Amino acid sequence: MIRTFLFLLGFGFTVIGFMYIVAYLNLLTMGYTFMEYLMFIFKRLECLLGLVGLIIVTVTIFCKGDNDNAIHI
């Protein structure tokens, strides 16, 4: 049950984070260089949620559960 919650939490963080990253692509049309764009992305907390979400999802998928009869992909 906790793994399902963590997976959904990580998925939500990933969606929110990458939504902001795509939305901030409009900065490139306003004259920002690609390096300035990347520096802006790394400074924004909501964009870092995308990376945190990917880490949470990866951990919940690949870490072994404590139930011996669990099905692992």
C-alpha cells in the first residue's frame, strides 16, 4: 500500500515538474539562451520536482518489497 502511494506521489511530482519545464520553454522565444534557460530551470523548485518524482518512481519500481510473494517486474 505504501509503495502504491509513493508511486502515485512520484508520478504526480514528475507530471508537475515537467509541465513547468515545458511551460518555461517560452523563455527561449523571449531571448534567453539555452544555458540561461537551463540555469533558470535548475534554480526553480517546481522544476526540480520532476527529477525528484523520477527518483521516487524508480525507487518504488525497482526496490524489492518486504512481501516474499510479491510480483516484481
